[in-house]
Amino acid sequence: MLDLFPIEKIILPLPDAVFEFYPNFFNQEEAEMLFEKLMNETPWQQDDITIFGKKIAQPRLTCLFGNEGKPYSYSGLTMQPHAWNPTMMFIKDKVEQISEQNFTTVLANLYRNEKDSNGWHADNEKELGRNPIIASVSFGEERKFQLKHISDNNVKLTLNLNPGSLLVMKEGSQIHYKHQIPKATQPKNARINLTFRTIL
């Protein structure tokens, strides 16, 4: 069926990198259905990561899906991928069409409440290559997403990632910027975020 409503694209006004934001990538009905399916079909786990030499439990649940033989490592943790399921393939196909990228892997994150978070980081692990492209899809509760330039303290931006939205972080994004999902001060329901990436 043809989509009668073109997908809105916003280019974020940030130097040294390309960030494309699609606030209505999935409509409300699709976003709610996909949230429920992802919540129930995903084998969520909580792993320990190493931060500044200390092991801590990640403040969120995660799961890796991807092509066979493509593990993913970050913060002292190596994850083995689960096989793609139909829900993930449906989302992946749509993300690949609009981003014109082929992704091998998706890291799913479940932020259970306002206390779950993801600190300042860049997705710059060596298996992603020097200048990776990351596509991030959000479902469930809206959360704040913050960006800051690595070498210019005046360049920063806060974006509300609403359910059904897609943020594509393109050339320069993981070289010149860090990003985070901070803890929230108000109560929050669950949020699921899928970050598609290509492991070389």
C-alpha cells in the first residue's frame, strides 16, 4: 500500500556532522503495536559493563540481534547476536530504505523507568569502522536525547525522541559528538530504543 503521508525529515542544525530526524517515521498505531511486540518477543538481559575500571550493572536492559558471526563489544562487554526475528526484520527493512544503508546488527535497549539511562559516549568501537552511521528508532515513553560536540563546548542540543521517531546519525556524528539519554526527574514509563549499526 502506498504511504499517503510523506515522512517528515529534519536536518539538525549542528556543524561537522549530519543528523537526520524523522519524527513520524512510524505512525502512532504502528509505534504502539511494535512496542508491544518488541517488549514481549525480546530476550532482555542486564549485563555488567566496565566504566573507569569498575564493573557495574548497566542501568537498562539490552539485547543484540544481527547476522551470524557478528558479535559486538563495548565497555568491556562482548554480546553475541540473536537471529533476526520478523518484527526486527520489518523495522530494519524500513530503516534501510530511508537511510540507504545496509545494517548487520541492532542493539535493543529497554529503559524501564526514569532511573534507567545511558551516559555520555560515542558509538566508535573499532568493529564499526572509523566513521559509522547509526540509525536509532524509539518506541514507548518519550525521553530526552542530548548531543554535545567533543571539541566545542558551545555546541550542544537536546532532542525529545518521541515514539515512532527515527534519528539517523551520519558522517561525522561519532567522530565529533557524544550523546546520552540522561536519567529523568519525572516518572517515566518504559521506552525501547533500537540502534542499527554495521559491523565490518
